[in-house]
Amino acid sequence: MNKKRYDKRHCILLKGEYQINENKYSYRWTDAYGKRHAIYASDLDELRIKEQKVELNKLEGIKDPPATLTVERLYETWKNLKRGIKASTYSGYVYVFESLIKPSFGKKHVVDVKKSDVRAFYISLLEERGVAISTLDNVHNVLQQVFQYAVDDDILRKNPCDRVLKEIKVSYCSLKSEKRKSLSLKQETNFLQFLCDDERYQHWLPTFFIMANTGLRVGELTGLRWQDVDLENGTIDVNHTLGYFDHKDSKGIYFSINTPKTINGYRKVVMTEAVKEAFRLEKKNQELAGMESKDEIDGYDDFIFINRFGHVQHQGTLNKALRRIIRDFNVAAVAKGKTNPEDMLPHFSCHILRHTYATRLIESGSNVKFVQYQMGHSEIQTTFDTYVSVSAEFKNREINSFESYMKSTSSILSSMLPNA
């Protein structure tokens, strides 16, 4: 019969429990693999709460991670096993962790991380680092996957990141990313007309006209080759993208060919006659300037959109050109006495032209499935929630159309009103 053991307060110590000193207790056990473990607490009550968790882990098959396992070490294991994503996406994950998570949160011990810790970390990024909600989305995406790996591998019972971002967004609703606004039809027309009229920027007209009238992503457009464009049948075969990012190898940052963003990204975008003319204009301009595509990237060559040196276009270069165009357009507008916001161009990036295209399709009455296809979206909800803006003119036109259609019912109410 085992002899009862007592601590210095004459409380009975159970199997595996030990008092180290006045303010420290330990519980020791051996797992199914014969490995010894120990946990510590400042008093017996706290120790036994921890013991219950250990026993519950045993019953549920949860592994006993080493107390020294940090979020950073868990991330490294997850990163080394991560497969099935594009190199650019992988590079983005690495950048987010290295720049935003690793310096502080990465040092935390996995077994100690609670939902409140994740929430406090997110709040600190918003309030102390000043990151945008969209950036916080990226941080959450990485941490959610890292901790989910621990759950799936029976290291943790539940993911401490679950639902935290949603709670943060509710608390910081004023910081939520607004839907990126597309250009109005008038702004789009003014923008393209300015490119046509200003000799400094005429060479950019085909590029930005095609972007605004096809909805192609920047990487899809800059990666296009002449063989991808069928002017006879009026289609653009989107089967790859061009990316420029840090590959985390000896070469560092360079261009590479990637697969489309999703399976629905593979598509044959239908062109208007005007888009065909824009491609013909681009070819004519290059022939007159003696320009030829010089790059071969991952076996791909004969790129359409090149700079004056014959190299593929960079997204940063396109956005920089847009900033100059917008600046000079607005300077010219002010000089003409035009100060109405609708007469000016807002600051926008290449991606806004994609938003603009989706909005124009809806405004023109295009079938929603056609819009989804042209945009290359897997879910139609993405098309509407993220890309489609509704202008005041469009809303007025639609309600007037509805009112005209429902005229027979409207007259019923009119008959009840006193004569004017």
C-alpha cells in the first residue's frame, strides 16, 4: 500500500505531484512513448487545473508539445510542409510572417497562446503599427493556417485564431476596408480621351484601354503573348500570369510565369471590336518604334506589353505611369476652371480598372454569369461584393425602368390621392 504524501500545508499530494518549495509545485508524468514531462504551478489548486488539462489531452489523443515550442518554430515546420500554392503566394506568406508576426508574436510559446493573446496582437497591429484591415487579413490568414496545422497534428485542441478577425472587424468597423470604387463612366471616358489627346501619354492608350475593357488582372495582361490573342475570333486566352517577387532563392527578386489565380482564372475573355483595335494599335506603335520583345521567361516569349527596351512591363511601372497621368490630367482640368469632382480623376491603380470593367458590364445589363466568367471568379458573390460599384446614375435609371414597368400598380395608389 502506497504511503500518503503531504505538502508543507499538510495537503495530500496525489501521484505525480511534488512540492518544490513554498511557492512552486510540479506534476510529472510519462507519455505513451516513454517520454517524461513536467508542468509547474504556484499552488496546488492551479497545478490540479493543469493536471486536468493533461488528462483530457491524453483522452483526446492530443500530443504533449514541448513547453519551448514557439509560434516561430511551429511556423517553420508548417512552411516546410506547405505545398500546392503558387510561388508568389508562398513568398507573400513568408513576407507577412517575417515582417509582422515574427518580431513579437513569433516568440510566444504555442501552448500558452490563448484567443485573447491573438486578439491583443491584432489590436496592437492596428493601433500601434497602424496596419490596414486588409493587411490584418493577410496576417490572420497566415496565423490561422499555422495554428490549424497544430490542431490537425494533434498538438492543440482548438485553433486560438478562430473567429478572432471577425470579432476585431466588428469592434473596428470604422477601419474596415471600403470596397474599391470604380471610375464613373464620365471619368473613364475623360481618362482615355486624355491619353488619346496628349502626345506624352499616347503610347499608354492601348495598354490602359485594354485593361479597362477586359478586366484582366495586371499579371494576366503583362504576361500576354501575341499567340494568346485571337483577333479573328475576338478572344484572349488567359492561361498564365506574369509575376515579379522575391523567390527566396539565390536569385532573389525576378520575373516568373505562374498559373492563374484560380481554376476559373483559365478562360477565354471575349473582346469588343474596340479592344481588337487597341491590340492592333499596340502592334503598329511597336513596329513604328522598332520595338521587339526580348525576354524569355520560363519558356515564354513574344510578350505583347513591353517597354522601349523590349522587356516585359512591371506592375510598378504601370502604376507609376498612372500617377503621372492623373496628376497632369487634374492640373489641366484646374487650368480650364474645372473643379467639380466628376471633372477630376481620383487617385487609382491598375486594379481599379478591373473594378471599373466589372461595373460597366453590370451597368450595361450584362448577364451576371457572363460577368463572372469574364472576371475569372470562382464565386459570383466575389464579383458583386468586391468588384461591382453602383453609380447614382445607374440606380436612378434602374428605378425609373422599374417604375415604368410597374405603372399599372402605381396608378392604383394615385387614384386614392386628392386631385392636385
